[in-house]
Amino acid sequence: MITEAGRKLQEELGYFGEHAASVCSLLHRHAVTYTKIQERWCGEEMNHAKREALEAKEARLEAAIRALVADMPCLTAVRFTGDPRGFCVKVFRTDGNHNTWGGKEEGWGVA
């Protein structure tokens, strides 16, 4: 499903191709979900079973995001952060452009 946020990300990254809007929409959706998980780690008490389930979901999302980034020629890498006060998913562009305070060393914040 193509989203407005995905189209915006596609334009920001300069990624154009046959399925670029779909890929960027999925990347954004996964990044938002990943951020929500980080918020839960910071603000929710969990029993062992809930923690394990959340860890598994987090690992699946990281793998899915890594796979998407690997297939995008405009990106070189991805970094995951655990602090939901900023961008939890940051990608690194081949042209070095960034939208974070840390400059190109911090990458392009997705969500």
C-alpha cells in the first residue's frame, strides 16, 4: 500500500523506480512501528512473555528494514536507536545528505 508518508520519503531520498513508492511506504511504516516499540520499552512495565514477544517483533522489523535498505541503491546503511525522543531509524544516503542535527554521521531520520 502506497502512503503519503511513503511518497514524501521517496521524494526526500530521491529514490525513483518501478516500486519505489511502495518500498518507501513500507520502510516508513516499519520505522513508525519500530519507534512505537522503543516507546513501549521506555514507558511500559512488562512481564517476561511480553518482553520476549516484543524482542522478537523488534528483531523481525530490524531484519525487514535492513532488507529494504539493502535493495535501495540510494542508501548505504541503516542505524537503529533505542531513544524514541529522536529518530529511531536512520538511513545513510549515498550522497551524504542528512536531516539530523548530527550531520551526515547521523544520517537521514526516517521515523
